[in-house]
Amino acid sequence: MPKKLQTVVLVGRPNVGKSTLFNRITGIRRAIVAPIAGTTRDVNSHKAEWGGVRFVLTDTGGMFGASEDPLHDMVSARGRRALEEASVVVFVADAVSGAVSADQEVAEALRGSGKPVVLAVNKSDDRRAQAGTLEFHRLGFDPVIEISAEHGRGVGDLLEEVIRRLGPHPLSATETGDGAADAGEEAEAAIPQRDERPDVTAVAIVGRPNVGKSSLVNRLLREERVL
């Protein structure tokens, strides 16, 4: 049987730095980062590697807490589907704002999922964060890793804990043979890829916010691809 790349899913309330962490770990700027809660709506996946171990990293929109976004329910539904497929969950929180009620919602949902969880307290390099960081130990997760997704501080420690929880036989980047090749192809199939063929025309749909770009994409593709 071919091996399948395991999936690590980033989960948390809006605007805690999940997309910044996604870009940091994958080494690409695929996820849009902005200081506005709710910027990320779609589930975003890409292959990543740490310590010779490959996995698929998935970024989700903020699924918990109050929101005025009319698409919040759809964002939450897609995020929960991604959570169901997770091998390991990284619970991302914000050290500056401290533990708030939405973080408690995340904690309760993750405890009910039965998934291995690593709690990453982001923005811990901010001098305003010291008291806030201590609050997250009360949520009952171990370990609690203090990180700065923007500057890379603590991200290596976080990934070591993630790899430890991926199980005894994660797929190594050095593996060869048909099984490893099949696994890579399967992972690629699960992640949207840009078609690089010279005879294929790439079309970008651009415009200011809330003019219907996503609706147009969905209509052209005849599926609910983006929110």
C-alpha cells in the first residue's frame, strides 16, 4: 500500500497569525497576511518538510468567536472538515491579547476531536505578551510552545513537537521507490497546483473587496471552490 502524507492543520480564532505561521513553515507566501480579522476564508494547503519528514500543512480561517462576516458559517464548516482530516492539530493563539473566550471555544472543540494537539502561543516576542502567555497553560494542553511566526522564533521547537506526534512511521523526504512516489502524487492531487504548461493561459481575476470575484470564479468552475 502506498503511504500517504500526513496532514498538520492550523486552527485558532481570527487574527492570531495562522497564515503567517503557514507561510513561515512552507517557505512561501501563499497565504494572504493582513492585520484584519477574517482575511483568510478558504482552506489553504501546501507540502512542508522538517527534519527530513514531509507532511501537508493546512491553514484554516478563524472558525471560533463572534464574527460579523456573512460567510463565517461557511468558513467554519470548511475548517471543521479540514480538522477531521488532521493527523496533528496546531492550536494557534495570540500572546498579546491573552486567552479569551474564543480560545476556550477552540480548546473545547479540539479536546472533543480526539486529535493530537500542540498549542503554539504566537507573538510571544512582544513585550506586552508575558502575562498573556502564562494564561494559556490553563487550557490544559501540553506542550505549550511560545513562538513568533513573523520572526521565526520558536518555530523549530514547535515543528519538533509536531513531528513527534505524527506517529512512528511518517513519510521521510529521503524515501525512494514506488510507494514514496505514489504518496507524493497523492499529496499533489490533494493540493491545487498551478498548470505550468506553455499552451495553457493563466487568468487572474482582480478587483476591490466585495465586488463578486469569488462568485465569478465559482461560476466559471461550476463548483464552490472559493468563498
